[in-house]
Amino acid sequence: MRILTMWFYTVIAMALGGFCILSAAGLIDPAEIFSVFQQYLQEPKGRMVIGLVGTLIILLWFRLVLVMLESFKQKAIVITDNKEAYASITVPAIEEMTKKLIVSLNGIKDLRVRVFPSKKSIRVFIQMVLIAGVNIPELLADVQAKVKEKISGVVGEDKKIQIKLVIRRIISSKNDESTTWEPQVPYREYS
């Protein structure tokens, strides 16, 4: 339904935009279009069709608003949902937990963690700045194992955890400040 709503409003926006452009260019006469519209309003069937189209547009508009509001909600991963209890954990909490876990490892200067949950899996995207001289394959295997173990321990074994690691840079020493990233915006999901 979400794709249908977006597609519908794209078509409506393109038709109205095209109408305005063609009217401004003098290629069509808006008075002719409105006279056809008035002819439809003279007939009972035409009035019913125009009324149904208007109702459909309003209903789809409400659907679009709901979809937009849903995307602003803070996403949460359900841990348990049974008669006795309901528990969930937010995505920022998992991101922060993962970041604290990885920062404690030697050889990592800076990192960014993004978590993308779905019903059956959790995708973790980690970007890192490493310090030169680190055994990269060993460090990446260690990061992947620890992150998978920690997230599985929190959300349970029923969710598949996919981890993607990206090395952004390798710097010469831990005191090298040339790799400072811009600070992350808090509550970036709400903007």
C-alpha cells in the first residue's frame, strides 16, 4: 500500500505540474479543461465519479500522512512478546551498546555504528578508522564475533544478525587528529 500511495501522488504531482507548465507556455488553454470539468458536473454520473475521485484522493492523502508519521517513530526491536511480558529495545540503544563494545578494542581510533532492524533480521553497519600496525583480518573477525554475540544476547537467538564492516581510514598513530569526523547529530531519526 505504501508504494501504491507514493506512486499515486507522484502521478498526481506530475500531472498538475505538467498542466501548469503547459498552461504557462500557452500550449493548452485552462478554460477548455475547466469547461470539460463543468460538463461532467452537469451529469449525475459525472458528479458521482468526481466525488469518488475526490474521496479517493483524500483517503490516500491520509494514508500518506500516516506513512510519514510512521517513519518518524523511533524504531524498536521486540525482544519478547508473550502474555506475561512485553520488552523491546530501541535502535539507538543497540547502536550505543555496540559502539562502547568496539571502542574497548585496541587498534580502533574512531567508529560509526548504524543498526537497521527488520522482523526477522538485524543489519549492523560499522565504519571504522584503524590505527596502523593492527592485524586487520584478526581485528575484523574479533569485532564481528563480539558484536554478533552481544546483540544475540540482548535480542535473542531468533533474529539473524548481519554485520557489515567498512574501514574508512588507517592512520599512523592514535594521536593523529586529522581524521576527526563531524559529530553525529543526536536524534537523527527525527529530522
